[in-house]
Amino acid sequence: MKKIIIFIFFNLLFSFNCYAKKSNDFIIYLHHDANDSDYYSSIGTEVIHRALNSYLGFSVTSSIGYAQVTDKTNYQHSFISWEGGMKFGYFADFSFYAEFGVDLLELAFNDRSDDDYLHHKKTYNTDFENDNFDPAYSDNDIDGYVGIGSSFMIEQIKVTGFVRFREISGYNWQAENNTFSGIELAIVF
């Protein structure tokens, strides 16, 4: 139930982009962050909320994308991610911000009670998983990130550079790399 409440709250906050005495920007972006051969690529939306005639504010982001991440045993995992996050900072033609976010797919569909049964029966998808993963250990926390970034805007085009520390895990694996850097190209409406 807690996950459903968080999910509903995030979507309400994301859709709450128009109210009195506020200035809002709607952004559509392409995003790519990487570390060595690991990467996240996505397309998403962002709504910046700030008071009229002020550059301080926050934004709410949501993106869907594809990721490839290498675990500590040098096996590369591929998955789809639906990330949601928030940024707090100074939003103008040149912006600075701090951000955090979570993988909304894992937040919505991560049911640990069913997973325990499957892991004790050793029913993994591949022979590699059956041979290398301990069925008594299942550490699949909700993936998330924290980061900082800056951007500049020319007309309606916005370019952002950022660094993120990501917590990435799956059933019985942890990511080898946790620090990612990237670039984002956006159109501002």
C-alpha cells in the first residue's frame, strides 16, 4: 500500500503544473549517462515549478529508457527503466541543481514476498544465474540516484551536463559502477 501511495503522490505532483502566481516550464528531453560500457538512455519530460519572477524552484521529472549495467561478476544486465525524480536549484538561462530519483517500475512492481519463494527454488532465467547466485541471498532494493548538474539554454534548446551516483541492483547482483556522468538535450516550451 505504501508503494501505491508514493506512486500516486509522485504522479499528482508531476501533473500539478499550473497554479496562480507561478511560472512553469515544460521540457521534453533526450538523456544519456554512462560509465565505461554501462549506460542509461532515455526520453522524458520535466516540469519546472517556481514563483513568478524568481529563478529558484524545483522540477519534477519522469523518463522511460533502456539501461545496460555490468555487475560485480562482470555479467552485463539489460533492462527497461521508468525513472521519476526531483531537482532543486536555480533555473534560468544558466542553471544549477541537485537531484534525486527512483526507478518507478521497481517501486510499483517489486513484490519481495513472491521473490523469496522463487529464489529458494533456484528458478533463475539463465544457467549463469543458476550457477553463480546464492538462492538464500536476495538484495534487490529499489534503484535510485542522487546527483548534481548544470545547464545552459539558447532560445528553446537546453543542454545539461550532470553527474549521478546510482544505486543499481537486481536479484542477487550489485552494479560494479555506481558513478555515471552524462548529457541531456532538451526542448523547452
